[in-house]
Amino acid sequence: MSIWSCRSRAVSAHPVGVQLIRLDARDNIVIAVADLRSGDLASLEGESLPIRDDVPAGHKVAAMTMPAGTDVLRYGEVIGATTTKIVAGEHVHVHNLISKRLPGRDA
């Protein structure tokens, strides 16, 4: 599991050290452990990840840019597929992800 630290570029309600968690090394998403705001800057091992959308705690953030149709991995398992191109740092949720686990959802 990797921890991403996150620092806001502007004054915000977020304390320095807001974090994202990568649950498995194979994951192409990370999980916000606190509310994130567009403009926050996350980093891991010297790489920067600008947060492009407001993201509620517990939600997914793209760790890399993914074209439409890309399998989304969480815990190293496919949980869905992107329905549109998702840029690194964007919120990943029902507006740009279709489940591969829920009945009645084709992907």
C-alpha cells in the first residue's frame, strides 16, 4: 500500500499532509482519505499529481491518464471500465466509470 501526501497550492481548510492511498501496486486509481479540492497537489516519491476535481473522502482518483474502455483496478482487481478518457488527478466515479461487478451493467 502506498500513501500519497497531498498539499494544497492555495489556502484551504485542508491540513498539510492530506493523503491518498493506493490499495495495491497494480491499481490505476488511488483513494482519497479526506475531502480533496480541485487545485490540491498530491505527490508520491517525487512525482506530482494535481487534483483536478473536488473529490469526497473515500472516492477514487485516477493515478494515471486512462483512455475510454480502460479497466479500472482497485485492490489489484478489475472493478469497472472507463466510459470516457480520464486524466490523472480526476475524480473516478459513476459519471466516467461503468461497473463490471454489478448485475445488469455491460462493460
